[in-house]
Amino acid sequence: MSNLLKHIPLFQTLDDGELAVIESLAVEKIVPRGSIILNEGDMGDALFVIASGRVKVLICDADGREIILKILGAGDFFGELSLIDKEPRSASVVALDNTTLRVLSYQGFRDCLVRSPNIATAVMTVLAKRLRDADRKISNLALMDVYGRVASTLIELAVQKEGKLIIGEKLSQQEIANMVGASREMVNRILKDLSDRGYISIESKQITILNDRLPPSF
């Protein structure tokens, strides 16, 4: 587990002794695919670190439609806000795969702060980055049309692998639609247009970006 923790921004500055403290306080939780891990509005009392698998972080609008805020995988974490204020959860989290988690309770986190105060600085740094990311996403939703939001989301999700720029997760068109606040049919049209114009290729749900200067509109 210490190897996993070293790759999480929240804990990267900690030495082996401090990581050992966290290991001793965290517990393992295994959840099957499709399970609801957190419900929006529930009281928060723990931090979750993903050891394996994937989850989606989502909210629902007034009509009950799902909006995906983020998809997280091994090494990512969620629920950190509850470690600060113990307020209700701001989003729901659902397992996309069979997922193994390490769970650090609110009290366990407080114990970590007492033993290693520099964790507080790491927490503030991570929260600041996530706030900036949220501001950027809100700006995209407010100022871009659907085409621009799809293009921006593809670039945001892209990772380098074997010399290619690919979307790290094999997402369905509905999942992409839920991330950009659009219909699946509109996303289908945009992806087809990007493919026809040579900006991306799609094979077995795997999207490869051939030209990272994706156009902002049709």
C-alpha cells in the first residue's frame, strides 16, 4: 500500500514513516461493479483511495439526468472534502469496475495530522488544484458550445501511450454525453465529424487523437 500512497498527490511529500502511519489507519474495502460507494447528500466521514478499478463521480440535475464530473482510476482518491468539514457529500460515486479501495476515516485522518502536520499543507495544495480544475470546467460549460466541450473533454482525458495520444478510458458515447451535458445523439455526430475530418480515430470504443488541435466547432 505504501507504494500506492507514494503516487497520490495528497501523500507524495510524506516519508516512509509517515506513510506507515496512514497504512496502519486505513482499511480495505472491495466493491462490485455498479455499486454506489457514496450518495450525494450523505454525511461525509472518510477519504477513499482507489487501489484498483474505476469509479465515476456524478451529480444529477433537477430532471434526474446524470452529469459525470470525473472518472477516476487506480491511484486517484475522492471524498477529501469530508476530511476538512464533515459536511454532506457534494457528489455521488459509483463503481465502473470491481474496485478495491483503501478507506481513511475522519478520525484516522485527524490522527495523521497530529503525527505528521505537513499533511495539512499537502491537503491544501491538492484542494487548490481541484478548485482550479472545477473553475475551468464550469467556464467550459458556460462559454463553449457542445462541440467545443466534447473536444475539450477529449483533450483533458488524453494520455500518451506507446507513442500515441489516446483517451485513457474506453468511454461510451452516453458517458461522454453525461460529462459534457449533451445528448448521446449530439456526441455521436461530433465524434463522427472529428473522425471524418481526421482529428481522431475510433476502434472498439478506443479513441485515439491524431491531431491534438481539435476544432472548437463544426
